[in-house]
Amino acid sequence: MVMMVLPFHLLSAKKWQLPHPPHEEHNLKFDSLAQRWDEGMPMGNGMLGALVWKKENRLRMSLDRVDLWDDRPMPGIDKLKFSWVIKKVKRNQYDSVQQLGDVPYEQNAAPTKIPGAALEFDLAKLGKVISNELNLQNGLNSIEFENKGSLHTYVHATQNYGVFILENLPENILPQLIIPDYASLAEAGPANSVDGQSLQRLGYPKGTLTENDNVIHYHQPTYEDSFYEVLVKWQKVSGNKLVGLWTISNNKKARLPLIDGNLDQAIWPSHVNWWTSYWNQSMLDLPDALLEKQYYREMYKFGSVARSDTPPISLQAVWTADNGKLPPWKGDFHHDLNTQLSYWPAYTGNHLKLASGYTNWLWNKRDTFKKYTEDYFGVEGLNAPGVTTLDGDPMGGWIQYALGPTVAAWLGHHFYLEWRYSMDQEFLRSRAYPWIADVAIYLHNISVVDENGYRSLPISASPEIYNNSVQAWFKETTNFDLALIRWTFEKAAELALVLNKEEEAQLWVEYLSQWPALAVDSELGLLLAPEHPLAESHRHHSYMVGFHPLGLLDYSQGKTQQEIIDNTLATLDSLGTKQWVGYSFSWLANMKARAFDGESAAEALQIFASAFCLPNSFHVNGDQSGKGYTSATYRPFTLEGNFAFAAGLQEMLMQSHADAIRIFPAIPDHWGQVSFSGLRAQGAFVVSAEMKNNKVSHVEISSEKGGILRIVNPFGSDSYSSGAAYELKNNTIIIQTTRNQTIMLEAQ
């Protein structure tokens, strides 16, 4: 295997040490192969994915493609109407709603994400594994065997194929393609969306497997006239070396390039160049080895599952379960938290192009969502289902969030973030504002006027609070829904003014004034809804979205809001974590960082990394440590907790959501040496900074689009130099920047 050292560039001649990309200490390193699919070595490029592990006595590569879906309609879902749900809830006849709206999700295998296939190699011929390492810098999994043989494999970062290279082969070893057992006569098994339903429930015919001397081709019919194909090709080189490729196609013939002896050398540089560019976008250096290692593993996974031209990150993205079953929760798109949290680290992490895959998909499904809004809610405007198929159609599930009234508002937050972090005027004009404005129209249309003269939702919920009972529907508008509604009208007005649409801005301000303030208790902080405090530990912090991520409440707004935030977090702490899952700790870290509590933020991230992740770093919802952090000990694998972890660490290092950049706003006191480079702030500023001996030594800001830079003075009472004219006002450094200008702030 030809190896290359990644040429990470230096931004310019520095007086400080540039933070490092992931290095050997961050790699996934073992002296054996994993024994389960969800602990395998993960590789991917946003479209294709692979997991390397051991099944029985064979090395197995689980192969996946993100758009392999059985997208048949969920039976009966089109019969549901919001007006009917309202009547049934008010009459306490919720069983009929459950039978039509969410029971089919459990009973029917499809719609669902489906697995691809697997490649296997006989370990009896290869010998015992003595080293198994995944290099995070370049996504290469290298496995060494005691007989001196080796396997190198990766999923190419920019081409839709995977690569495997076996060297020093002791004898004739060829790959074997293992196809999913869709068509056996085995018992179909019970319906269970968490553990995964059996593949036989899909009812597919047996696929066609064709093998030649150095080619394996598999054609699998799926639902109606759909199909997918798997193609594997290899070539023997120099007697004891084998070079191979694999790919999966969806509804078209699978193709691969020709293979010759120089293939690995020809395609490896372009793969490495992508990962080099990716890591150069942002890097960090922490004194906490556990958190630094986990952060780089999370960002490696993000680089493996996100692209601008692929579907968004679903529950498991490109790593569908390879256990003879469908993936947990059908591997679908849960827009009540999972997709939203998964993209949090893209913004400050300076990966806007990858984040655009999310908004691109949402925008492309806009007509589907508008039709759903008209059919289900009976009004014009834009909402989206909370649980969707690949095509954006509703799948059902717990109706309070699966068909929730404010789903598109939370999705709109990502359109807003992409605008604020990029300052792309065309994106604002053509996508961000139209999406948010359409949601605002819908929200006004669906609302009613209550007895107090304020607007409200006919019924309202807070995702997963009170689970799937009729109690989960509130007569009052919950803080979850209300925060998203108020945020939508506020941002619609803000963006309209940027676009010089003054009349529209006035309309949104008028609509906003018709809604009540968030429900707050003077001692408890934020409530679920008026007169409804959170009374028990709960996994989903849905009632707190007004604080994080929306920022309607923020420490920068003064003592009153600080007290609400402090009381809310104190109440959350007092209720304990017994009913939490992994992502609850990741989300908590983000909130603690927003409250400038670095010690608590770091502690939450440490618990997540040590208790809720498998050895390969996958988040598995339940507590795996045995230390009793929560009562949940199950292990369905989902990704949102991983990526919310990365975002929480970024919030500790830099914040920019409140019109001013804050450097190291929430780091523990003992973090005396810490640095980052290339983090992105709202306003399209790219920032690097270093702290030495608990004092900030420098901050460098690159202004991509120009405009006013505001940065809270990071030097305290120490003197500093700017290199540009500035004004210091209320301890905030204010500089009028020009496009592509670089500002250097240095302690003296």
C-alpha cells in the first residue's frame, strides 16, 4: 500500500504553534477485529459506507449505500388529518389516533432503510490479526496478520467505490460476497422498530448472484420496480498482492473503473487530498486527552457521512445494521432531534459545504412538504413531517413529533445558521428567507386565538415528554412549540429587513406580538407549558430549545435572562439523569457551555465519551459503563449524540450566536493550555486562538465578507495590540473589516 504524509499547510508564519490534525493517538487501534457489526471500523464518503469486523472466522466488510430505501407508502398515513387528531385528543379518544398514526410504524417493515451486502475473507488462510488500526487522517483501515499479510481498505472520499488491497498473501485468497437474507423461508419474526424487524418481512424475491474469475455481480429487486446492484472487481498484482474495488448502485447498473497494477497509486492521492482539505478547515489542541480524542473521532465520522450532494444524515447514515435485521427505528430521518443535532458541529467547525447537504435535501423536498402541509394540516404554508422517508414523505410514529406542528421551524433554524455563518446573500434571498417565511405563513394559518387574546396552537406537544400518551398533548402551547414559533417570526422579520422587505418585516413583527412569552417559573425556570413544570428526569430537553439552540434566552441579555437560564439548568440538574440517553449528555454540554459553565460542560462530555460510546466511538443511547449514569442500558446505535458532542466542545472554545464572538467562553479553570484554528463564527469570520498559562496570547480573525467585527475582549485587563483601527465599547472590540481582511489581536 502506498502511504502518503498529509501535507497540512500553515496558514502563515506564526509566533505560536498551530493546533494539530488528528494523529496516531486519536486513531482507532486494536489488536483484534470487532465481534459485532456496530463495533466495526467505520469508513464512508456520504454515499457509501463500510464497517470492518469479524463474523465467525471470517473478516467481514459490511457494505452500505445511504439511499438504499424501501420507500413504499406507510399504509393509512394519508387518512390522518390534524383536525381529526385535535377532536380525538379533546375527547380523550387517543387510541384511535395511535391505531392509525403510529401502530403501523411498528407493524409494517417498510418504509425503511435497507442494507446492501457484505464482503468476507477467510481468516483461516490469513491467520491471526495482530494489529487493526483506522487512521483518522485519511480514513484508511490497516489490518496486519501474524503471517505477515495485510489488508488495507478505505471508501474513496470523492468516488463512489471502496478499495481493498491485500498484500503478502500466503495463498489464493479471494473475496466472497454475502447477500442479505431477504428471501429465505425463515420465520419473519415480530415487529420491533428498536431491535429491528427481520429482512424477510419486506417480501423481496431472491437476488441474482453472478461470479466470474475476478468479478462478482449481485442484482437485488426491491419494492415494485426498484432494485440495487453490488459489483466487486479485483486483480492479482505481482503474484502475492490483490487490488480490488466494490460499489453499490441504486436503480441503475453498477459500474467500476478498470483495475490494473497501479490502481491504488492512481486513486489514493485524490482520496488523501480530500481528507487533507477537510482537516485543514479546523483543528484544536486540548489538555484533556479523552475529549480531544473523542472530538476528532466525531469529526472523522462527520466527514464520512456528510456531503453537499447526498441525502442528509439519518439515524445511522451509511452504516446500516448488518445483523440480518432492519436498522433501529428503520434507519429513518427523525426531525424531532436526530437530524438537527447531527449538523450542529458543521457551522462552528467550518464545514458549511457539508452542512449544505442538509438544506439542499430539505429544499428539494419543499413541494412534498407543502403538499403534506395542505393535506394534513389543511392550510397553506410550509411544515414537514417529523419522521420521513428518503423522499420526505411521512412515516408515522409517535404523532406528537412524527406529525408535529412545528417541525419545519426547527429545520428552518439550519437555513438561518447557514446564512449567518456564510453571509451568502444569494442563499439568503433564494432559500433561507423563503423557507422561514413559508413556515411563518403556515404557523399563522394554523393558530387560533385563545381566551386571553393571544394566539396558540389548537393542541401542542414537547417531543417525547409523556411519551406517546394522550397526556403528551397539551391544551396550552408548550415552550418547545412556542419557542420555535417565536423564533420563526423573529427571524422572518430580521431576514426581511436585510432584504429590504420592510412591509413583510412589519407583518412578521405584528404576528410575533400576537403570541405570549415563554412560560417561566420564578424558581424553576423554563416550564413545559404554563403551570406545567418538568416533574421528572427526561431524556429529551425539548422544552429548553428557546435557550439552546435557538438563543431566545441568552446570558448576553442581562440579569433577568441569566436567572431564568440558571434556574432552568438547576432544575434539570436536580431531577437527575436516570431517564437520559447519550445524546442528553451531549446536549447538556452545549447548554452548560452557553451558560459559561466550562467545568459542567466538560464533565457532561466526559460522561458521554466514557459511558455511551462503543470502542469504535459509536453512540449507542444506553449507558455501557455499568456506573449507573442512567437506567437505560440498551445499545441501539444512532449518530446524533456523537455530533452533538463535537458541537458542545466547540461551544466551549468559541461562541458567536449573540452578535459578538467570545473566545474560550466556557473552558475549565485547569485548561491553561488550549488552542484552535479555523473555527467559523457568525458573520463569516474564521478564527484561530491560543491560550497559554490561562491567558489568551493571540486571536486571528479572517473576515470573508467584510462587515463589522465584534469580539468580547479576550485579554481581560492585559494590554494587547490590534493591527487595525478599533473601538472598545462595553469591553467589546469593534472593528470595521473589509472582504478577506485578516485581523491580528495579540497580548503584549
